[in-house]
Amino acid sequence: MTRALVLIDLMPRIIANPLAPHSGEDVLVRCRDLAAALRAEGSPVVLVRVERPGVDEQPPGSDLAEGLEQDGDVVVVKRTIGAFHNTGLDEKLRAAGVTTIVLAGLVTTMGVASTAWAACDLGYELEFVADAMSAPTLEEHEVAIGTVFPRIGEVRLTKDYL
């Protein structure tokens, strides 16, 4: 089994949103720790960011958080909620022999969930890092990590990878 860490939408304009139960900054810190740990074990790290289609210029804060990307990381630009549609992500992961995806990032009930459903449909094993993601409301986050995600993968914490 080869696993890859896929981090969703860690962009300043999304990190700055009000989120629960963890702030965007707290999620970013945990995602940086996860990325360092998985890079150290030789696992691929995929950084996903969103661009709004049909606009001449992206809103301020649309790049990845400063210092997140390291040499060797895969960067994927999506134009939908999930990270798989028309991005080449599936092909990149399969070429690297990835069978398990570790998911984290922002937000739990949007980009993370949409990416998870597509990954599940494509046959990947899934691991969710519950304290390295957050949602617009505590209730949304808790339903996702407590009810929905356990049906399609394992729910873990950052400390499980460090």
C-alpha cells in the first residue's frame, strides 16, 4: 500500500473564513505537520487549490498558503468543488502507485467531502484527519467526521501520523 496526503484549499482567503471547530490557522499548522511527516516517510503530498472559472483574475489570497509547497509536491488546480474532476489527479496518484488517500484541509463539508466521494468511487482507501480540517459550523464538521466519513474510510487525528 502506498498512501498520499491530499490537502484541500489551504489558501489565505479560505483559511481566513470563520470555521469550526478549528480555526483555519490551526488547520494549516496541523496540515504542515502532516505534510512534513508524510514527506519524511516518502509519501507523496498533493496540494489542491481552487480557481474560479470564467474570471480574468482570481480573488486575493487564491494562492497556496505561504511556505506550504515543498520540492516534489504535486500541485493540483481545480475549478469545481472536488479535486478529481478534470485535474489529472487520479492519473498522478495511480502513476505513483497510491492506493490510500489521507485527506485534510478546508472545508470539511465542501472540498474535502467532495474529493472523498470521488476518491471512494475511484476505489481508493480513505483516511480522514479530523483535527486537520474544519467547516463553516461545528455541527457540519461533527456530522461529517462522526457519521459520514466513517462509512467510507477511517477517521484519525494528526497525532496518529506524527
